[in-house]
Amino acid sequence: MFALVGDVTGSSRALRQLRELAALGVETTVVQTAEPRDPDALPEPVRLRVERVAGSGPRMFWHAHRAVRRAALARPAGLYLASDLYTLPALAGAARHHGGALVYDSRELYAALDSSHGRPWVGAAWRAVERRFIGRADAVLTVGGAIADRLAETYGIRRPTVLYNAPPAAPARDRRALADALGLPDDGRTVVLYQGLFRPGRGLATLVQAARAVDGVRLVLIGEGVLAGDLAAAGADLGDRLVLHPFVPPDRLAALTPGADLGACLIEPLTESLRLSLPNKLFEYLAAGVPVVASPLPELRAVVDQGVGVLADPSDPAAVADALRQSLDRAVRAQWATQTAPTLAPYTWTAGRAAFRALVRRLLP
């Protein structure tokens, strides 16, 4: 059984794991709390069970816990994979009840999410939940080395297995797909792409301000979130130099990304989770051969310093504008692009697939 709060078809990491389970012949039931936006992305023989949960905040998560727990207890399984902290208590109970193995995928540093910024009690509550249940897992997975180290140190557990989620470098794709899909004019401007959530901590307001100062760029933001309206209002004066486009499922988004000239990954260190993050969007840009402008945070710097782009302080519009001006030089971008494939290689799902398969074979009877 595989569970998460949200929709697995919106998560490339969840889809990759489900596809590996299917390739191993494991019949998997997915329990999630939202309707699938791309049901065709689910592999056979995955069975989908949607437990609709409305609202937000603690009440929503309480209802989600009860719904997932009820579904998990009703169906014995040899392996229970909690794809976030929010489903971990429910699957821990089901695994104990049915005698199955338990895997926890810590896709974030949940005790320090951006939702806890300025609200320390929120982080304390999630830390208490994680402390209680993480030790029950037969295996803990996570997305990067810094978070793995922090989890081991905080909870006194064996260092979690790091499963990088990067796609492999893609063969040559249609670089006009993005422009054609969004109707972008062919006016020679450098296309700067952000793909992901429109939420605080992603440097989006700074990016809009910086784009205003650099006439040679067009900013394309693909995603969804609470800041969508604010971003549209802030960039209204940019005209067609700012394009906001709704969420695109991961499989379809991969066809659009190569049409960008530069990918934006301007994470702000509002919380420890953001400071230590290694967002998959960074790798999606590199897989498409697109260099990046990124924050000088530890995990991001380790990648970008290999020659795939430029670093800029996400809180400083002038610094980001300077970085964008560097990207206007086609020769500079071309040099960065030559390094994207070799830089990406150690982070691809190729290695993750082998580790994940070995884990599943070890835990399933």
C-alpha cells in the first residue's frame, strides 16, 4: 500500500516509485486525498482509492489521518509506504496490525517546512509526530544528503537512504514546444522558466522584480499556489514579458521544459527545510539541457558550482537581475548547457531505481 496527502500523479517521485513497484509485479493500492489530475500516468496494476478530505490545517490532516488509517486497516499488505509524514502514523498502525513492513519517505524536512515559518509550534508538533513514528519504519528514505544527516542526528536513527529523483538527461526534444503551447512571441528574449508551487520561499516576487529591470528576458511561471494572484498583480506592467500558466502534470511538463533558456530555482532559506532542500525542479531543468539561476544554499551550490549556471541571493532583486543579465549572453548559456548532462548524472533515478528495488525485495515476503 502506498499513501500520501495530495495526488500521486502530481509527484514525479511518487510516480517513479509506483512504476518500479509495477515493474516488480507488486500489486499496489494507492490511497490519496485528492482526485488524480493525470490518471493515465498511473501504471498497471495500481489500484487507486481516493479519500476526499476538505479544508486545511490541523483539522484537514486529522481527517486525512483517519481516512488513510481506515483504508489501510481494511486491506492487509506486505509493504506500507508512507510517501509523506502526514500518512506515516496511519500506515505505521496498519503495518503493526497486519504484520507488514513499513517504509517512510521523508520528501521534506517536515519539522521545518515553510508552513512553520514564524510559527514554531507548528514545527514542534510535526517533530513530535515524526519522533514517535519514524523509529517504527523498517526503512527511511529521503531526497538529499543534508536532510538524511539531519534526520539521523535528530532522531538517533540509521542514516536514511538517499534516493535522488532526477530524470535522466533527455534526448533532443522540440525546443519550440514551450513557445507553441503558451503562444510565446518569437522576439529574441531569453525565456526564464519557473516550474513548481507558487508559494513563499521560492523567490518568485524577487524574480518578478528582477525581470522588470532586465528588458531582454521573458518570465514564464508554470504551477499553482497561494501567490498566483499576487504574482499576476505584481507583474501586470510587464505585459507579455510575464506569463503565468496553470499546473502541468510531470510527464507533460517534461516536454515543455527544453523550450526555456534558463531555469529558476531561487529557494529562500526561510526554514531549515528550505535551506537544506534540493528541489527536483533543479534536476528537471538540467535534464532538459537548461542551465539555471539558483540560490547559494549548500545543496544547490554543490550542483550549480559544477558550471551549469549562476548563483544569486533570492532576497536581492538587484543580484538576481545581474544574474539574468549574465544569462542574456548566448555563448555563456551554451557553455553552461554543455555541463548539464555530466552534472546531472550522479543524481538520476538510475541509481535510485536499483536501491529502491533492492529495498522492496528485502522487505516483501
